[in-house]
Amino acid sequence: MSEDIAVGIDLGTSYSCVAVAVDGKPQVIPNEWGEHTHASVVSFLDDGHVLVGNDAKKNIITNAEHTVYSAKRLIGRFYFSDEVKKAQAVMPYGIVEGPNNSVRIQVRDRTLAIPEISALVLKEMKAIAETHLGREVKKAVVTCPAYFNDNQRQATKDAGRIAGLEVLRIINEPTAAALAYGFGKDISQKICVYDLGGGTFDVSILEIGKDVFEVLSTAGDTYLGGDDFDDRIMAWLADDFLKAHGLDLRQNKFCLQMLKEAGERAKIEVGRDGVAEISVPGICQSPEGQVLDLTARLQQDQFNRMVMDLVQRTFKVCDEALQSARLTAADVDAVILVGGPTRLPIIRTSVRHYFQKDPLTGVDPDQVVALGAAIQGAALLSTSAAEYGQASYLLDVTPLSLRVGTVGGFSEKIIDKNTPIPIEKSKTFTTSRDGQDRVKIRVYQGESSKVDGCELLGEFEFTGFRIGYRGEVQIQVTFEIDSNGIVNVAATDLETGQKTSTTISLSSGLSEQDLQRAIDDNAGMELAARQP
Amino acid sequence: MDAQFLIEIETLAAVLDQLDYYGVLKLQQGAGAADVKAAYYRESRAYHPDRFAAVESAELKELIGRIYRRINEAYTVLRDDQKRVRYLADVTGPDRARKLRFTEAEEAAVSQEQKKKLEEQFGQTPNGRKFYATAALELKAERWEAAERALKSALMYEPGNPKFKEQLAAVQAELEKTRVKGDYRIK
């Protein structure tokens, strides 16, 4: 029996990728058809099988209602959030409300939580790795956008567990990319990772000093990605079509899917060839029964104008990251581009303008994150690290300020954003009534002093401390952010030093029971073999 | 893992609450930003939890976790120029035993100080700031009389502002220099 192995998985909004480090050399694992990236699409077939990957993506049109894509946009979100409302309007699959304001997906005769969908993607990655390596894979390092909050990280971790993987660590995508770039190079540089994915945008500024990778700051936008570029093309096509034929393609979910596919293809073509010919024969039927085609030509200039404001938005985020790191664009020694949309010439030119230097070539924007995760996976498994020292150390930060709710809808900052993790901080609370036997606090993440502008992580209730007059009992609450960026809360009675019991009374996550049920369900779901 | 390192970890974890942040990072008191960063990297290489991720003992991991969280805490405070100054004053002062960890009270004090400094520099009242800004523009253009007028107006709103007074004195000295010397009175 050879020793343990851990893979690195880049769980993306649109595409996922799996890699492994063998003898210190990371490499991407292809599937049986030689594909290196796999669409994060899950299609539920009528025979009860589940199809995941690039084949499932073809089903977005033919099996639209039972094919789930871009689930990462919904992970760890509450049902009432704007992102969920937006997804409901455009997604052909059913998005319904679950217990505790959570989000559920309705496909065929079952309802699934978002982590269960992501788990199926992870299960496929696991299967690809197992087929290629010819052995069982039980452990993994999974990446998530740096700007993900605690709910989203927790949900990603749950997804791993449901898929039967022990998630050794959740690491940030830009950090993983930097690790893959600087690993074993013995350089001292300040670098910027510009990570524009399918659904999220992240910027991290890192200082690499030999074997230490210190994240100086990170900033991002979890509502900005390549999908938004597609949307602009779709809107343009649909408006033109509406003018020409008086029919709105966006009203029909089937037409909308065809439109979306055309938009995505046009974006890739215009980026590669400078011009895109769009042709979707028979996109819809007029009320008179006439079959209509969609044809258009998209020029580079026109596309650039359409998305200029989106590109500008990414640089506002860059400004923020540089400011937090107390650097200017000129201080950055190298820029790494991550994510498929960074292939677009408009992104490359704008990045060159902003940083006054060419982005690094020779880094594959689709694979670099998985490679970094694989390096970290191998490092976390090595027992020799403790004795001989490890080859690299990631010093990451928390992307968002941690806050507690106070009176009147305001919040108070406990841990600043861009603080190195793991970290802990304590705050003392006192009782406000005589004989009070429980204290409730609400924990938030975000940059607004109003709780409405922040994301609620959960409500914690402490009981089992001494009972006394108001103001007499002091409870020290310790907030800890661990290496995964996940928040833990514990409390002790300050005078007696006794730990109080903590219960989470409000949370977007899955309960232990739900999790167990999901693990069993997932084990029962069979991945469909691909049709030749 | 050798026994010596284990003992080292146990002793460090035991005395953690008696150490100040300089002690945690094994630095001389009063070390500067560059030293702090170098020390942080050095200590990270030794105590980063990733190094011990594959170690069986949960107890050891807990100790390492405690040490490393404190290292991060120390770094967060000492890397910040303002906080470092304040912290150094705290731990070298009489209240040392209570001030080993930088708490929210100190955090608030630092931001308060920061605010006060800014206010002194640019004025505390809207009108004071407005006139002071005008004065700064006139000064740049070397229109001394106009600058003097603006500063006097600013001082009407904030009579006690030391920065304004200092500027006014400087402007008046300039004016004195440019004033035509000699007897100019009409006979």
C-alpha cells in the first residue's frame, strides 16, 4: 500500500479542474477523453443517473429543467438574497426555499441543497482522479474565491464531506495561483493575482519571500464574472431581435438558453479572432408559425464598448487591494492572470495599462489554481514537514471584517479585514437584565457599520453561566478565524472561567442531520457513463 | 519530531500569556517595521500549523494553534506604525502587566489619536477647514496678504488651533520681509 494522497480541486463557477502533485511536481489530471477542465454542470437523467461535466453541459438545452449550472453563485447564500432572486429569473431549473431561509434546487422528484450539487461535481473530480491514478482518493484541498464569506466557505467544506472527501483545507484561489507560480522558484517579489472567473472576481496582493507566501491584502466582487460579459452580448442580441421581429427571446427559458450559449460562444470567438459570427438557426417560432433564425456579427470594438464598465469595475477592486496593502501599481513586480475571461484581449490590454507591465505568460489561467491546490495538498500530508521544514508557507488573510450586531441595527468591528489568519480576538459582554440566563449575539461579515449592509453568519446563544444582577455577569466571547477562513465562536464566564454552552440558533448551513442524510443520498447517486 | 522541539513548544505555550508581542516574535523592544516582518517570517517557518498538519497528536496541534494565533496577533499590531508606537509605550509603562495584549480599548485610543491629529492639521469645524484650505492655496501662490486674511478667518472659528496660529506667524513673517523698508510716510 503506497502512502496517502491528496488531490487539489479548483471548484469553479463554470469549470472545475483537478490536479495532483507527485514527487513535488504538480500536474493536472485529464479525464479519459483528455479534457483538462470540466464544466461544473450537473444533469439529472430520467433513468436516475447523474451526468457531470462537459457532456452535462450539452444537456443545458435538451434537458434544461433538470440540468443545474453555475450553482456556485448560490452556494452559502440566503434565500432572500439578491443573487438568488436574479438566478430565479434566468435559471431554467427550479430554485425553491428550504428550511432556515436556505436555498434548495428542485429537480425531477427530489430537492437538493446547493452543497449537494457541488458535491456531485467534486465526486466527478474524485472519479477522474481515481481512474487516472488507479487508486482511491479520499483527501483533497478545495479552492474557493478569496472574497468568499464564512457561509460560502462552510458550504464548500460541506460539499467535500458529502462527496466523501476529507477536505484538508479550503484555500483561496488567488493564493493557490501564487503558490503554483512561485513554488520552488526562490524569488522575492510583490505580485498581484488578477482572478476573473465565471462568476466571481478576486484580487490578491502577495509578497513572496523565498518560501513564504504572505497575502498583503485581498479584495473582490462576488457578483462579477465572465457570465456578466455573456449577459451583455445576450442583451444586445435579444434587443436587436426584439426590434426586428417584435419577439422577446428572454421571455422563454428555452430560447434564453440558446441565447446564453450563443453569447458565451461569441465572447470566446471575439476574444480569439477579433470578430464573431453568431448564428442560431430556429431559435424560436413566431405566433404565425414561422421559424426564425438569429444571426448577427459582433466586432471587437463593439464588444469592448459593451463590457467597458465591467472591466473598469475590476480596477476599482484593484485600487482597493493596493490601498489596503499600502502599495501603488508601480510597486508590483509581476501580475498573474487567472480564469478563462482573462484571455480576452480587452482584459490583457487594460491590465497592461493599469500596472504598466505585461502580465505573465506561461501561466495557464484555467489550470494554475488546481496546480496550487495540489501542491498544498501534498504539503499538508507530508509528515516530514514538521522535521525538515516545509517547502512553502501560505500566510493568508481574512477578506472581510468580522462584526457583531449591536443596538439599533448597527454593528461593531471585532476583526479587521486583511488580518492574517488563523487569529482570535475576545470581547466581553455583560448581562443587561437581573437574573438573565442567556445571551444572544449575531455575527456578521462585511464593511458596513449597519448590519443591513453586511452578511449574517449566524446567531449564537450562550447559556449555563452564573445568574446574577444585571451588569454583574461578564461573558468573554472568543471569535476565532481558522486557516480555512471559517469562523468559530466560544464563550466563557469571565469570573469562574467556566465555558458556557453555545448553540447556533440561526445559520444558512446544513445541520449535522441534514449532512448525514446528504452523505447517504450522495453515495446512492451513480454518475452516468458518458455517451460515446 | 525531536523531543527538544516538543519541550520548546510546551514551554512557549505555557508562558504565552506572560510575553509581550516583542517576546512572541522574539524581537528586541523597539524593533522597526522591517525587523517585525523578518521575525514574522522566521516564526512562521517554525510554527506554521501547516507544518504540523500531518502530525497525529491533537494536543500538539492545539498548542501550535495557540502559539501561531498569538504570532499573527503580534504581527497585526506591530506591523502598523501607529499601533506599534502606542503598544511600545504601553508595555514599557507602569501598566505593563495589563497591557500585554492590544485590546479594543487601545484600538479605539489609536484611532481617536489619529482623528485628533488630522483635525489639528486640517481644522475641526467645517468653516475652519474651508478657510484653511483657501489659505493653503494662497500660500502656494505666494499671495501672502490673501493667505493672512484666510488664516485670520480660520482662526475666528477655531481660536485655539495651534497649526493655524503657527501658519499665521509664518505668513506674517513673510509679509514683514516683503514690506518696503525705509521711510515711506508723506512729509
